[in-house]
Amino acid sequence: MTTKLEPVNPIKLSRRWFFEQCGVGLGSAALHSLFAESGYAAQVDPLAPKAPHFAPKAKNVIFLFMAGAPSHLEIFDNKPMLKKFDGTLPPPELLKGYRSAFINPNSKLLGPKFEFKKYGQSGAELTNLVPHLSTIVDDIAIVKGMVTDAFNHAPGQVLMNTGAMQFGRPSMGAWVTYGLGSESRDLPAFVVMSSGKKGPSGGTSCWGSGFLPTVYQGVEFRSAGDPVLYLSNPAGVDSQIQRESLDSIRKMNEIHLGATGDPEIATRINSFEMAFRMQTSAPELMDIAKESKETLELYGAEPGKPSFANNCLLARRLVQRGVRFVQLYHEAWDQHSALVKDITQNCRDTDRAAAALIQDLKRTGLLDSTLVVWGGEFGRTPMVQGGEDGRDHHPNAFTMWMAGGGIKPGITLGESDDLGFNVVKDKVHVHDLHATMLHLLGFEHTRLTYKFQGRPFRLTDVHGQLVPKLLA
Amino acid sequence: MGIQRRFTQTAAARAVIAAIPLAALFYLQAQSKPDFNKDIRPIFETSCYSCHGEKVQSGGLRLDQQASALAHLVGIYPRVAGTGPQQRMPLGAAPLTPAQIGLIKAWVDSGAAWADTATSAVPKKKHWAFVPPVRPAPPTVKNVKWGRNPIDRFVLAKLEAEQVAPSGEAPKATLLRRLSLDLTGLPPSPEEVASFVKDTSPKAWEKQVERLLASPHYGEKWARQWLDGARYADSDGYEKDKPRFVWAYRDYVINAFNKNLPYNQFVSEQLAGDLMPNATQDQKVATGFLRNSMVNEEGGIDPEQFRMEAMYDRMDAVGKNILGVTIQCAQCHNHKYDPLQQEEYYRIFAFLNNSHEGAMAVYTPAEQMKIADILRRTKEIETNLQHRNPTWRDRMAAWGDAAMKVAQPEWTVVKPEVDDISTGGQKYILQEDGSLLAQGYAPTKHTVKLTVKTPLKQVASVRLELLNDPNLPLSGPGRSIRGTGALSEFTLDAAPLGDPTAKAQKIKVASATADINLPESPLDATYADKSNKKRTMGPIQFAIDGVDETAWGHDAGPGQRNVPRKAVFNLAETISNESGSVITFYVKQNAGGWNSDDNQNQNLGRFRISLSSDPKATADPLPMAVREALAVARDKRSPQQEQALFSYYRKTVPEWKDDNSTVEELWKGYPEGSSQLVLNERPSVRETHQLTRGDFLQPGKLVTGGVPSFLNPLPADGPVNRLAFAKWLVSRDAPTTARSYVNRIWLAYFGVGIVETAEDLGTQSSPPSHPELLDWLAVEFMDKGWDVKAIHRLIVNSSTYRQNSVASEELQAKDPYNRLLARGPRFRVDGEIVRDIALAASGLLDEKVGGPSVNPPAPAFLFVPPTSYGPKVWNEAKGSERYRRALYTFRFRSVPYPMLQVFDSPNGEAACVRRSRSNTPLQALTTLNEPMFLETARALAQKTLNEAGAEDTQRLRFMFRRVLSREPSGAEADELLSLVKREQQNFSTAGRDPWKFAANDPEHPPTLAKNVTPAQAAAWTVVSRVLLNLDEAITKE
């Protein structure tokens, strides 16, 4: 390295920086080290596409988060014995050390409220709450052995998203974006949408970046109005004035880049250019009216009317445009009471669109490279809450399903006991789910790390086992 | 790393590396036999010993002992190279570099020679940060002309060693902008710049430094950094995320910096201000630091579980924010890297574990004076009464004797069983005295069902006592934000005990008495329930009238409401069962509002039920304190008891009516104040256990308060409590405390700390760029009495700080992150300051310091479902409150303020001592289109047109000075003057209303100066918007 300092020639520097590093940065496949310390200056594009540890099966993820926790006993997990013992007290040894949220654990058992039938070649058992899902069971893997550590909503959702009950850890979308970068030049890499009655209990921490750089946090899109905050030109500003303003900002920034030589200014120029592109691309993305009538019907989507169905269709459009991680929240499945009525409504609101998403991804060829995950933060108690039409929170056993992106289709994995209380076979902890998701994306989950507070952190913390039985 | 590589590697080198497996390449380079001590042991030390060393021997392997290592020799290379079937080593950490792997292979292949030194235990040098700093002598430097103070000697010595020359001084205007942004977070006014540029006196710079250090905005600027680490937010977090009252703590921090409170005092007050002798309001408020943890009041929680979560959070905050040592790891196991044992973690934990978590009333200085005045005048009136009635003592004694003679009914306290379903999610926790303490989620309407099994044969009356508790807001006795509650209905039924077939019979309440019966008044608007029904509070009869909309209230007004109260219910028929009875009470609490995710409950906070066989029992009119004082023999009473007695007694004397009403009037002026979450030490010690794997359900051995052995010892004098811990943190021999804070100050100035990992100075921290400078600053800080402003003065007066930030290409290449400090700092300011700059430049900034947090404009949908979990109140501020500094923006943890979130402000979910600094398109959209930024652009344009003169060049210069603190260059002027011309034409197009863009409210456009057109206002708004969006505008350079 030369020690004699030449007089400043920042113009030269800026040109080189601008064209070599910034102008084409997003398209190039520079292999960045996953283990690089966080930059205190964003001089290296932190969203540049990166290669994972090994060849991935999935490039994108769509996570359908059924917030509030759906009852596994009403949809997936057929328990004739629970029906038989309806109205009796659970065996005391089952309750040893068991903590519940609202009820006295020693409450009477409540038989399943819906009838199960076998569907598809795989013979998966489902109730008639999910008639659409039952048509695609051969495309999905039903995981009946899910367990978690939390039995309250906010900690449960945060655990499902970040691998820890304590707030402050990066979400899986943030980890994946950190690990893989973005394929989209004009949309965020990690997009979150919500439908249903309310937002998730965990709030924005569900898609936060924790201690990872903030560029990796999820960006909320709305399915009506401005999809992204402050996307539209201000009132009275037409596109000509906006373009001229941006041109001026760019010229002024370039002049200053020349004077100071700070490549951060080049990054700022790029940020404004991408913002301008987003002003066009995001509304175009959100305009589902351009989809065929058949597609809209498949999902049950209606342009201009926000719904889970619209969000599912948008998820497919996002993935098509290179968005890495899409998360759709649908609250609330929290049926402490009015179980029959409310879970029927929840299924009516989500079943068709979730199944349509799989069908649509499949026919557009995206399913192979898109991992779809459906589930909530925990399950529901086999015991009743209130009179005879509600269930409390239950962490010991619940069901999720996964599809695409390297997941073995048409299987049911795991088993709970006769009452649907504990998992007895092929237990999958939330950490194991994370390890498996990362594996499908090409990561050895123990090696996708970020050093913080003097130690390497990872999504699975010190836990997590790959679930090979789920892999195609 | 990436950037350096890009600069240093040639394309050819890249091609070679791409073609050959990396490990092999490095192996080729490392063919010569590696030296164990030089090449191998350091790898083992940093990457392996934590699991295979002296303390831990995972899989039985010890890499610090030859025998063990050689026994496992064949496995070592495949494991670290990841070539075998097993998991790659080191587990859970980054793999070794190809160079290291190459060395290990070469070492193994060459026969694994082992140097003797490794077998005999070599005393390991203690990690630098765990040794108390001693003041190093500033090094000698060749260039004796450069540099003003010792900081510069340390910096220059390193530069000379690297053969790099420092940069020259930055232009004066740039320097003053840098200094103003650093010390106050606000840009200098054009006048301040002009006067500094003109000032040629030798002390010109120092004058500016002192002016800015004395500004009240200095405290605001430096408070923000501390508040990040203190995980400050205005709401609880988790699902409910209710607003909370903690701005008094935020103001405490601002004032502490402004007063230049010594840092050791500042820290100890936040850890244990409540335990200091004669603690002031400020010192108690300071403990809000520990209370900034999130609170989960989601229905169905175990309050103890989340108290423990909050404890972990406090430990984490103390570790990162004050100690600068990561202690969180030891929550579950011994620290893997630092010498912290799990037991030591729980010994620190024990210091913090013995507190009540309540909220105290806080008053502004003016309110405190008002209160002192009320107390003084009350005392005056009482003394006066006593003077005028010399026999008062005897009369009071006679009254007391009579009062004590009135027989009190015999009460039996019962311990009810709580029906879990009936609580609406609130937790009723049984206390030792038989009372129930309400915690957790607070439903705004519920009827709790309480069952008691009593052996009493006769029950004719029931007493309900409302009690204070340090864990309730303002000590209760209720759970409303004022510590009050309301009882809508009190009903009961009963059945004979021991007869499972008996059906419970409803028991009517015939009459009721209470020690407070207020006149009927409508519920406060806070508790509106959208029912349109008339809802009121009033006397105890409201609790037995069968009407849910009326309730017994006990809010006697500020200064008088947070006292115990009681009511007695006489049953219409005595419950009479030879075998005893099962009695179920239904305690209806319906006086809350519609939104249980907000502070709208009026639940009873702590209460106790007692039974009596006396059908005529009434509520004792004497307050508990008065009865207690009366029970003490007259000559044994303290003056305070005597005073309290008199204050009560005088009210019973009819002829003193006038004086009594004067006092009553006086107390009506008692200020409402606000409240603040604080800690109070519990009188009895809560046991602390070491928790197995950090799980509070698996308590291990009992531990007592203590400190880690690798740090300084606990002060020998005084009790071993939270205060001792606070003093220990800031004792002169604490190795990390001073280093940690000066490092964070440095980080704020230069964008990166001397130790980059500001939250962790432990063995895994990044090595300091200037270790001796760090120690020198730390010692200087402590020796000057932990004087924070003195450290600022040293830094900003140094030549290092005053360098030009323009980077040559070579310098950019050699030192992209400016770790050598051969140039001045240049980086984007923090999110809050991004906004403050726009507000200040536009002239809109409201400079008020302190007070409740404010709600500037934000999209309304953010605060309602389905975006937020529950509905949140965000009443957009009108008038100048919109334009307060961003520090005062209300912070909901679950719905962060969008502008601040997008510019990397932390949301307070965990302590943050080092922010990310991103540069994203969402930031661009925000500064371009967010309503507040538009308002600032418009205001700046109008101010310019009104004040700058008629020439466009004058206007442009005016704007430049306000936004960038400098004059435009020729090229810049050309660009923007042509822009304004074009836009003027654009906005003059027929049919176009320029006010649509240029006015906040196009229906009511502002008045413009003479000869100025709306099209000009719009065109200049385009220009001001361009200027406010420049990288330079939001950058300190």
C-alpha cells in the first residue's frame, strides 16, 4: 500500500465508484462473505445477492402466519379417543408440570367439533373446514408433531419468527435476506402483509431485524391505498416535477460526491433511484385487476377489497418479481370461545386462497423454488375453556403444513397422543422447523451466523435439528 | 472486509482463487512446517479452547494438552475443514479461514510438533479490558506542530507508524455545523455561522464549544444515545403495548446531561436512586432506567414469567449499557468466552431481584413548589387553630378515648379461591395477609368470582378493604393510572359447607357503609365505553343498587386518593350453617372504558374480604393510620402521629368549620402531576436461585448478591444491596465502566468506537484501534470526577476532530472506515436528527425542552387493526407540538414511528448501544413524501420568499445557509436556478393550482410577501425539497 498521499482526485474516484460498484451492484452476483461484520458505513451493498452454503432447493419463502393459533384438533389432528372421553377430566399424569394460559389445566376434555375424512392419494385426514386444502393434500406435507415453548401470543409469535421468546432477535425473513440478499431491483427483499381482524400480537418485532443491520427488516405492504408508506407523489406534484426534482437531487449529490469522495453519497443516489422505480413498480405489483378472471376466482380475490385472498395472490406476484421472503399474517384464530363459529369463519376466509396459492405456484412453475409454510404460534388445548365451545393455548402439540421448495409432497409427519396433547412421534420443535427451512434455502443452520455481543448468533440459537423426513 | 478485499485484490488474484479450492490454495502457501506456538496455538486459543480447553472438554478433547490433542489428531483436520460426515467445527461459529485450515493440515501432515510451553499451563494474560486502566503517557510524535491535546498525540503516533499524514482542518462553516450537530443535534443558524466565520480571535473555536455545551439542546442530543441503551419507549411492548408514563425518566436523563451530573452519580441513581439517603424525586425517577423493560399484560400470562423476562432484560441493559460486557450468555450457562460463571450472573441478578415494580406520582418543579405551599399553609392553619384553642390537646384526647371506646366488630379475614374463568384474564394473586393483588392483563369490565369456605356458623356482614400495594400505580389501591378503582356491584350466594348436593342461595345485601362516600359524578371521559349509557360513580349504595352503570368510587382527588378504603355490607339474612358455609362473592368491576388495550381500567388493585357475625357492623370511619396512632399510648406517639391525629381530629370539630373548609379549598389546588414507573426495594428479601438453563421453572441453588471475580471487588463498607452494586459499577477500579462510556462518546463523534463492538469489551470484542487512547480517556474521565462535558471538550478541541472529512482516493482505499482517523468524520446523522435538521432549517422547530411525549402526524391506519393488534390512540398534534424535536415523538414499541424506524432508530425492545446506519430507498421516499418533510419544505420556501430578498440568487443563498450552512458553488447555483425557473413555468400552467403543492391546506394558503406569486412559492418549494433531500443535508461532515 502506498504511503505517499496524492492530492485528492475525488472525481475519478466517484466515477469509478458510481459505475463499477453502485450502478450495477444489484445485478452482479458478487460473493460476499456471510461472516462480514456489520458495516458502520453501508459502502458495500448489503442486499447484493449472495450464495448460500450449498445448492438450495428454495429461493423464496411464503409464510402464511395464522396468528392467534388455529386448533389442530378441529382441522388436522383426528382424535377419536378425545371424542370418546369428551366431558371427562384428563389423566392427572398428563398435567404434571403443565402450565396453561387461562384455564385451570384440570378442565374437562372437549371432543373435536368436526368430522374427519381421508383425502387424496396420500390419504391425509382433514375436516370439512378446509375443502380446498383437501384437494391439494398430495402437494403438501402435514406436520402434526409441532411443539413450541411459549403459550402466550406475543412470545409465541416472536419465537416462531425469531427463534427466541425474548424480543430483540432477528426474524427469519431478516436472516434469510441477510444470507441470500435480494433478487429484486425495485422492491424490498422482505415483504409483510396483514389481513383479518387485527395485527399480530408480536407487532413489528415479528419481522424485525433485531441486531442485524436494519436493511434486513420486513417492509409492510398494504393491499389498499399506498402499498408502501409515502410511496405516492405529494398532492400537486406530477410525475414530470417529481422526475425533475429527482434529477436535481441526483446532480447535486453527484457534485458533492465529486467534492468529498465519500462513496456513501453514491449509495444515496442509488437509493433515490430505487425509490423512484418503486413508485412505479409497487403500484403495478399491487394492481391485481390485471390478473385473469380465472386466477382471481381461483383465489377468491377481489381487486380493491383487502383480504387474505388478495394477499395470497400478491404473494405470488411478489415472488415472481424476485422478492425473497413474503409473510402474510391473518389474525385471529384465538378461539377461547365460539370455537365452531369463528374457526369456520377463519377457514372460510383463508382455505381457498391458501390452496389456490399452491395450485397457482405449481402451474406457474414457481412452486419448486418457493417454500410455502402455513401455521400459527401454537395449538389449542384438548381441554375445554368456558362452557363447551372453546379451547385455551397449547404449546405441546400442534400442526403446520409446508409445500414446495424441496418439501416432500403428500406426506403426513408426526403424531400426537390419543388426546392430541403431547407429540409422541417425529417431534418438530420450532427450532427444527427453522433449521429445515434454512436447509431448503441452502444453509447449514449452524453456520448462518452473525457476531453480536461477542458471540455468533443464529436463528436456531443453540438448538435445531434438520428434519430429513420432510425433504423431497 | 468485503470492501478492503475489493481494493486490494487484483482481478487476476480473484480468478486464481475462484479456480482452486481455497483451503488447497492456502495449503500451498503454507507448505513450510508451521510453528506450533506461532501458527497453531493462536487458532486453538481463539476458536477451540472455549469448548476444548482448560474449563470445558467437550467430547473429552483438550486442545491445550498434547496427549489429548494427539489422541484425537486424525479427526482434527476433517472436522475444521468440514470434509467429513460430522458437523463442521467450530460449532455455532464461523468456520476457520482457509489459511487457518491450511495451517492445521500442514501441521498435522508435518507430524504435529508440540512446543513444550503448551503442556505446562502458561498463566494466561488477563484480557486487557478486565484490567483497570492506568494512564499511559502520550507517545512522542515526529510532527510536533500538529495536535492540540493528548488525544492528538495518540492518533498521530499511529498515523506516523502507518506513514499516513493527517488531513488539514475543515472549513470553518463545515466545522461549526459538525460541532453543532455533535453537541446539540441541531444545525447552526446562518447567523451563528457568520459570526464564527468572522471571529478571528484565538479562542473563537473554544467560545463556540462552550456556547453549545451550555445549550439546553446539548442534554437532548446526548440523552438520545443513553435512551437507546436504556431501551426507552412510551409503551409496554408485547401484544397490548399500552401507553406508559416514563417521560419523567427521559427528562431526568436530559437534565442530568445538561447539569453535567457526574457519570458515576448518573449511573448509581439509575440503579439505586431510591435507596439513596433522603432520595429526591429525581433520584427515584432515575430508577425508571431499570423499569424500561417491556411488560406483558396479554391475557393468560404468568406474571412471574414476565417479571423474570424483565429481569433478564435489565441484566442485559446493565451489561451492554454500563459494564460494556456481555453478561446475557451466562443466563443459561457459564460464559463460553469471558470468565463469567453462571452463578456470578445470578449473584448480580440477586441485587436487582428484590424490588417492587410500581409507579410514583411525579411533579414538575412548579408543582412541587405548589405542593410545598399547600403543606405549609395547612400546617399554618393547624398551628393557628391550636394557638387559638389552647385546650386542644385535652379535647383531642377525650375525642380519641371516645373513638377507641366504640366497640369494633370482630372480623375474620378469609382467603378466597379465585375462579380462573371469571377474571377476564386478570391475575388475582393471593397475598399472605389474605388480600388479593391484581396483576397482569387488566380487563376494563369483568366480574370476578371468589369462593370461600368458612367454618363460621354465622355470617351477617362482609367487609371489603381496599389496600395499598407498592406494585400498583401510585401505590393503588386501584389499578387505574391514578391508582384508583371502582366497584360496580357486590353480590354473593351461599351454601352449607360439606354438602355437595346443596344449591347455593342468593343472599341479598340489605345495606352498606363505607369510609368514603362521594357525591354522584359522571365517569371521566377516559373511561367512555361507547355504550351511550349514563355511567357514574358515587357512594357505596351504588355497589348494591343492582345497576351496573353506577359504581362506588374512592377518588378523593389529587394528593388524597391513594389511601386505603373500606366498605361493609350487611346481609338481609344472616348466613347460618352449623357446619360452616361456602360463600361465593361476585365482585363486579365495570367502570372501565371500551379499550382494554389502553389505560382505561378502574379495577380494584388489592383488596381483602372479612366476615363478621354482627349484622349491624359498619365501616370504621377512622382511617387505618389514625386508628393505629390512637392505639399508641399518648406519651409514646411520635410528633408525626400526633400531627396526623390532629389533622383528622380537627375535621370532626363543628366550630372549626371555616378553617376546615379553607384547608379543603387549599387541597383542591393540589396538582395532578404525572406518574413514572420506578423501583422500590422490598423490605423482605426475595430469594434468588441460579436457574437451570435460565428457566425460571427450574430453580437451582440459592445465591446471594455478589459480583464476578474477574472484575473489581464489591466495596467493603455498607450493606450488600442494590446501592452497593450501583457503587461497584462506578468505582474507581471498575475496569470496564469508564472505558465503555468514553468509547460510546467516541462512537457518536467518529461513527465507530475505539472498540468497534461498543456493547462488548470482553474477550470476543474487536481489538481497540487505539488501545492507549482509550485507557487515557477512561482514566482522564474518572480522574476529572467522571465529568462528561470535560470529555466532550477534549474531543472537540482536538485537531483529530477538526480535520477535514474529504477523503483522498488513497485514504479511502487504505482506510475506508476511517479507523486511523487521518480525516474528519463524515456520516449520516441519526434518524431523530434527520428530522430535527429539516425542522430547524425551515424555522418550524419548537425548541421546548421536556414534557410528555407528542404525536406528530402519522398515518392513522398504523394504529388500528389489522395493522396494529389493538386500537391505539394517536391524536395528531396541532400547532407547534407537531414540530417538537423527534426525541419527544411518542414511541409505541409495537408500532414504531415510521420516519424514525426507517432511519434506524431502535424501538426499545432491547438495549441498543450501537445503531445500524442504513441507506435505503424507503428513506428516500420518506424525506421526499412524508407530510412533515413536505411541511418543512413549504415553510422553508415561504420563509425564503418572505425574508431573503427579491433576487433568485439571494433566495438560493438563503436556503443553502439554512440547510447546509454554506454558500452554493457555481455549478450548484446553475442547477437549482434553472430548476426554479422551469418549475415556475410548470406551476404557472393555466388551470394548475400551485397551492395544492405549496400549502399545507390549499383552501387556506399562507400570505405571501408582495410581488410573490403562488407559482413562485411552489417552485421554491421544489427547490427547498431538493435541498432537504440531499445527502449533505442529513450528513455530518
